[in-house]
Amino acid sequence: MRRLDQEDAARDRHYHHLAGLHRETLTKEQQLVNIMEDVEGQRWEEVVSQKAQLEEQRQAAAAAEANRRVFLSQEEEENEQHRDNLRRSQDHSLTGQQWEMRARSPCSTSGMLHNPVASPGPHQSQQHHSPNNICLNNQSTSDDSTCFSLDRGRGSWTAERGS
């Protein structure tokens, strides 16, 4: 019987030892779960923070783009007004005789030949005036009598080359 009591006592100690190990395991598992939740919470907070930062940056970029568009439209408007004022000042500086010579000029301000009196025929195209195009045949407002032509020297050049 003593032997049975000793075996029962040994078994009891072993069960208590296993119960203690089980409690330690449960405690460590709970600690691990808490740590994992903390890490996940931190990651989630980082994600939410980054999302908020990106949204702020997107809004700032949208505001900057809107300001840029407003600025560009104002610049375009100012440039157009400046062009109009420049055109008006040039037009007002021309005398009546200069206006007639300009109308008879073989080259318009767009750099294309035109006939101001006749309407375009089948071999002529409708002309559109643009201040950005430059024509060598345009008459200068400072010199009424000169009109450059690229064809002017062609006859003499051909004659010299043929001889």
C-alpha cells in the first residue's frame, strides 16, 4: 500500500507540475496575443496616418493645380491684352497713306499673299492674320518705301549663273 500511496503522490506532483506548465503556457499565449494586437494596432494606426497624409497631399496638389490654372489664365489674359494694346498702338501710329500701302502690300501680317479688294478665287486661299507670323515683304512702319522680296535678286542670279 505504501507503494501505491507513493505512486499516487508522484502522480499528483506530476499533475500539479503539468497544471503549472499549462498555466504558464496560457499566460505566455495571452501575452503573445496582446503583443500581436498591439503590433497590428500600430500598423493600423500607421496605415490610417499615411492615408490621412496622402489625402492632405492630394488636396494640397489639387489646390496648387487650381492656383496654377488661375495664374496661367490670368497670364494669358494679360498677354492678350498686351498684344491688343500693342496692335492698337501700332495701328494708331500708321498714317492714312501707310494704311493704303499696307493694304496693297503683297504680303499680309500672316506672311501670305492676299488681295484685299478681290475675294479669293479658285487659285487663291482665304488669308488669316496672325501677329506671330513674320513676312519679309511686310512694310515697316518706319520705312514706307522699302519692301523686301526674296525673288528680287533671282533674275540677276540666274543671268550670272547662265553666262
